[in-house]
Amino acid sequence: MGQKAGRAVFDGALLKLSAENYIADLQQVVESKRSQHSPECRDAARRISRMVETALTARASLRAAAVPDLRPLLEKVPRAERGKLINQSSLGLGSPRARIVIVGQEHAYDLDDIEKLAVEGCGLTALWLCGGAKDVTAKISGLSGRRRFTLHPGDYYPDPDSGHTWRCVCSALGVGGYDFGDRAHLIEISAHPATNQTRGRRPSSRRLAFLQEFMRRTDAGTVLFHGTRWRKEQKLLGAAYLGVSRMATHDAAVVPSKSGKTKFRIKRQQVGDTQVLLCKMLNGSARPSADFLATLGGLLPRS
């Protein structure tokens, strides 16, 4: 272990597993008792499951006419049940051939944001199966952009503020704006969305099992975990990636705060040509300084 070829973040077999897991989870909702899930929730699960099954067969030939507009379906589902429709085995956003995988805490939206729930929570695996087709993205979520959503999601959302994770990631990568898609693949440790870290939900057992499989298979040379809330889970996933029984990190860099009163540590463990990095949250609430982002960028592959 520890020798990654650098060919792909994920392969077709892992994408197929993402789809099959999701279909199985949705079928449990469809077949549940009335007392467990509302008719609206079961109907949405049925339609989404059918969409993923169609995408799994059609792949690149999938067309917008074959998928539903998920927004009206999800709007009818009681808010408390919408989380049941999120794919716990979803992949992330950005190049599937990147050398860097960046693992965050959770998706930064809430269950009232129907467009993001549709495209990131429920539609992402179908989009990866069809190659991120723009017309399919628009049909699923109502969002439109000039490039594929799976690789360039920033095209589909209004400009995030300067503290948005995507901007911080791009600063560390040395790319402009918030177009990280060609350099890194961003994935979340919890599939449940939250607009605030303190409201985030612990990753499900299904999520952790899928991420462990992801980490064992990926050929990316660097995995960066940012944020500290799920540190135990991060270390388990990092160990799976490195092929070791447990992680034993050391300080790769120490960056003082502007006042000099606090020191921010970037931890690292390296095995062969692979490395795991752990650092503070890369968003505005954690206030990573330009110096911190530049130091972190120096530990990342630059091409």
C-alpha cells in the first residue's frame, strides 16, 4: 500500500456502487410502512430510484426527457423526511482524475434549499453516470451553467463570498476565483447538509462504509481533511487510504495567527508516494489567513 498510480480519484466500479447503494436505500423507503414515511416521501423515493436505474443503464446517452424535475417532488416531502432521500453513497464534485481529494465536513446548504438538495443530495450520482450533462442538470434542479456541473459546480451557483470553502480551496490550490474542478475532487464526510458546522449531523454508517471503500480504491496522491469535528472518523478514513492500521501524524507546518497568540498546525502522515493532511476548517468561520492558505498550498501537488 501507499503506492498510488494517480490515474483516477474513482473508477466505474465505485460509481456503480454509489448508484446501487442509493437504489437499495431508496427502495427501503418505498417499501416502508405508512407510519414510517409519508406517501409524498415514498413517491419521491420511487421516482428518484427509477431515475438512477435509468442512468445506470443509459450512462452517457441519458437525456433530460428521461429524468424528472425533482424540485416539485421534493417540495411536497415534509421537511423532516427530506434527509431520508439524500444519497449516503454519493461522490463529490471536481475532477475524477485529480491528484488531490479534499474532504470537508458537510454540504453547505439546508433542506429548504430545494435546488441544491435536488442536484447535490439526490441527483449527483445520476449526473456522474451521464457525464454531468448540462441538460440533465437543468431538468433535475432548474440550475443552468456553461460547463458540466460535476466538474465545475461554480458555474451553477451565484458567486460565493470570500470565506466560502470553494474560494479558500482555490486560494490554497493557486487557482483563480472558485473554479477548483480541474485540480481537486471535493467530497464531504457527512452526506447530511448544514449551513453551520454546529448543526451538522454525524456521518451515517452507510456513509462511512462507502467512504472507506472510496479511500481504499482512490489513486489520488493526496487526501486533505479539513475541519476538526469528525477527527476520529477522519483518522479512520485516512488509515484506510494509507493502508495502515492507525494514523500517526506529525506537524508538517505551524502557522501563527496574525496576533501571534495562536498557532495553527497542519498535520501530515506520508506512506510511499501518498500523504494525508489534516488542518483547520477551510471557510470564513475558521478565518484561514492568506499565510495559512499559502502554507497549505505548499504541501499540495501543484499540477
